[in-house]
Amino acid sequence: MAYYYLAAQLPYLVYGQQSPMSSQAFRALCVHALSARDAALLDGCSLDPEYGADQEKSYAEPPSSTSSRFINEWRVWERTLRLNLARYRTQKGDNGASIEPPDSPADAALAAKAAFALESPLEAELFIDQARWNAIEALQGLDSFSVNTIYAYLLKLLLMERRAVFKVEEGFAEYKGLYDAILASASKGVEK
């Protein structure tokens, strides 16, 4: 089903920029514009592959299937990324999963490898989110008015919200560093 009016009114999203709306506001907008079947699948759009309440997040089993090819492929991509990240953490000596990660989709496996090679955890997280953004765009397809465009938009908003949290953490880390430097300088002045 095509959603010409909804898709045409959405502001263009650019990775790294501020989100024009919250994911909750977008979901509220979509509930009235999408068919009941397509709106029900909005809950399947998550940065974490969906698992049943009785399953642990081991990612041992592939994610549950939905009626949306886009959501299914996204879940497979994210699961592959997470399992490959877990493999690299295990090789480094961290506690991690012992599940053999899939090699496909290859871009997810390569993103995990490249992110793990980065020294800064923040840089690695930003790299992973950029890889996620690129995967979402690739999976979305070329039909700008399909339901896949709507699902992709929601996932991109979720990524933008996630990135906004990193900016808060960056600012707090900078503040903490400056505060510690001031305290160190003050304590040296008192000792004299």
C-alpha cells in the first residue's frame, strides 16, 4: 500500500542532525494514517531485534518473522551485527555469547569488525549507528511512498534519539574533565 500523503509531508532526515520530531510523535501520526495492519507492525520497528518474553536476549534463535519483508530483513541485519560484536568481545576476553555469528548480511558483519577496531567506545558506537543508518536506507528500497519508507523513517528517528543521548554523555564527560581539573588545581593551591 502506498502512503503518498504521509511520506510526502515528512521532513528529510540526515544522519548526525537533530531529529525534527520524537519517535513517539511519529508513531502517533502514523496510527491514523496507516492501515491497521501496517500500524500494528510499527511495534516491530526497534533497534533491538524482538524476542519473546520467555527468551533471553542471547540471539541464539533468529528473530520472529512478521508480514513485513523490511522489518524481517532489518532484524536479521541487527542480529548479525550484535552476534559479530559479541564474538569480537569474546575474543578480547570479555564475557560474551558463544553463539557462532552469521556472516550474512556481510555489511553487518563488516561493520562489527570495523567498529571493534576503533579505540574510542564513543567513536565505535557512532560508527555502528552510521552503519545501521546505511543498512536502513538500503533495505528501504526505492519506493518513496511505500510502508517500508514509513518503517525506515521510524528506525532513523530512533537512531537520532540514540545519538542525542551520546551528545549528552559527551557534554557530561567534558564537564567532568573540566571540573576534575579545577578541583586538582584548587587542591594544589591549598597545599602550598
